[in-house]
Amino acid sequence: MIPADVLNEASRLALAAGVKILQGFRLADTDAAHVARLLDYMQPEAGETWVDIGCGFGEVARLMHAACPDLNFILVNNNYFQLSHAPRDFLQLHADMTTCRWRTKAPMAACCCMRCAMPSRLRWRCAKPPA
């Protein structure tokens, strides 16, 4: 794991340079076009709640929500600095992705783009909890 002070400094420098999406693999040249392509691949359904695992600054969720206002997000990040710069419009969890526990209705889908290389790996559907 990257030491927190090193990640915080790199994150501060990224923000200062105007970099708000920390994904090395991009589907397009601009943030807006990248997110549009993600939405095209993921095809969210109206009213779904998605978990953005390793959300960074939450910019992907913010842009997705701007394009699809009925799409809700839960932002998960284990870095306080990055999460403190994420949109406050969404529920935020300071947690490692392996320690998340859902006490309420489970999210409909999860998005984890930080390590993806193929579009088919960009979305995982979660089963709805029994009624």
C-alpha cells in the first residue's frame, strides 16, 4: 500500500494541476468523453444506487450523476484527503473495499475502474436482497 503521506502529496499535486480523475486507463481523451463512454458500457437503469469503489475525488460519480440525475452513488475510498475533496451530494464511506458492510439495502451495481483494462470488467451487478 502507498504510504498515506505520499498519496496525500501526490493527490494534492494532481488537484493543483486540475487532474480530478485518477484513472490511468481512459476510454477517451477528455474527462467528459471518458465518463460518457463508461456510461455507454455500463448502461445504468433509472434509480439505481452504485458504489464507486476507490472513488478518488469522486469526479467520475459527479459527472455520471450530472448526465443521469436519477443515478445515485456511494463513494468508497480509504484515503481521507481524496474523500474530503469528493462531492458531498453522495454518501461517503472511508473504508477499504474489502471491509465494506451494507447495513441497509444493498447497492444495485459497483464500479471499480482503477485497475480495469477491458470494458467487460467495468461493471459488476449485485443481486438484489430478498424481499
